[in-house]
Amino acid sequence: MELPKLNLHIHSKYSDGRNTTSQIVSAALDKGLDYICITDHFTNSWKADVIPNLNSLAKIEMYLDEIDQFQKYLHDEERQMALFKGIEIDLSSTEKFIVNNILPTRFDILLFEYLESIEGIFFIKKIINYWKGKTKNSTDFPLMGLAHFDPSFFAINGMNILIDFLTEHRIFFEFNTSYPQFYSQKYRSFFDQLKERNVLVSIGCDSHHISTLKDIEEAYDRIKFYELESNLIDLVKILDKKRI
């Protein structure tokens, strides 16, 4: 089975990436990628003092408008590659900051970073329930995923709660090639549960430079090793419904 080439975790100059949206799109086309998503940082935690990020409604709107323009370009030029609008939400941010600044229906993909506890799951659930209560059409709701997620935080306690949470909300696990330790064989039981429960999986390089946009081979090898190809294909089917 030939799997499509995707990288759904890319940073631009809107946060701590080194390239513009234009440079990312051009390089991704040259590298033959099929699906990409720009997912710049969003935070008001300690991280906000360290890296640039999407820290205001005005900046978020500029960011989304720019990606919109390139989505239209790809469509009008009949290019096969799909570009998606994403954001990486730091779960150390305050609830008020998240709900006041993120309108989920403006995005295709929401990534949550730093899920490390059962309390974190409840925090995400509360935000999702708030968003869904404000969303009239459920089909407009974005895909959601866990960025560079470390399964060890749930290895001893809470694994069933985690898997139920991922299944209920169709949240994907990201095979992030910048953090290969998080898909080590020592977590085999976790990946077996992803397969058994049909949890979506994705691939992201956490690219901060266009040179790493296609560093995806190791992730594909691991997906095949854990027999999660159908989980990835299910995610791609959802992406196809969202593409312009």
C-alpha cells in the first residue's frame, strides 16, 4: 500500500520557524509532499517569553488570511498538494486565553502540546465542550491531535482514560520525527491499543526549516511496524473532506 506523503506539523516565521509561508509551500511542492499543515505556536505560558507566537487575535487573523491565499493559489493552479491551517496550543496556557483567542472553525487542525496528566485531559475536554457548544455545524469542527506526545506519562496510570479520550473526540496521535523516542518499541502496548481502537494517527516533522519538511521516512516505517496504516488512511480521508 502506497501511503500519501504528509507533514502536518510545520512552523513559519509567525512563530519560531525560519521560513515564510510562501517558502514553505514552494519547498513542499518541490519535495513532492501531498498534505502539509502550518501549525504555529500559541501560548501565554513561560514559553511566550522565549519564542514568538500567535499571541493576539490580530496576528492570528493575518496568519490565517495568508494561508487562505496560498490555499486558493493551490486550488486555482490545480496543484495536487493540500495545505491546511493549523495551530499548536500550549496546554500550559490559561483557559481564558485559549477560548478568547481561538475560534476553532477557522482552523483545519488543532494540535495540543504538553498533555502530561489526566488533569490535562480534563482541561482539553472542558475547552472542547465549550467550543462545540458555540459551533452550530459539527462538520465545521477541526481535526485535533496531540503534538510530540510522550506515552510514558500514562504508562502506569490513566492509559485507559487516555485511549477513551482519543477515541471519543477522534484525536490523533502524531508520529513526530523530531521526537522518535516517543514511538519506541517500549510503548508497544500503547500502539496496540491505537490499532485496536482505531485511533487516528498522523505524521509531523515539527519542521522549523524547509530542509526538514520531508524527514518523514522513519515515521512511515514505524506506522508500518505497528500496523497502523489504516489509521493513517482514515485521517487522510478526513483531510480530503476538508481540502479546498
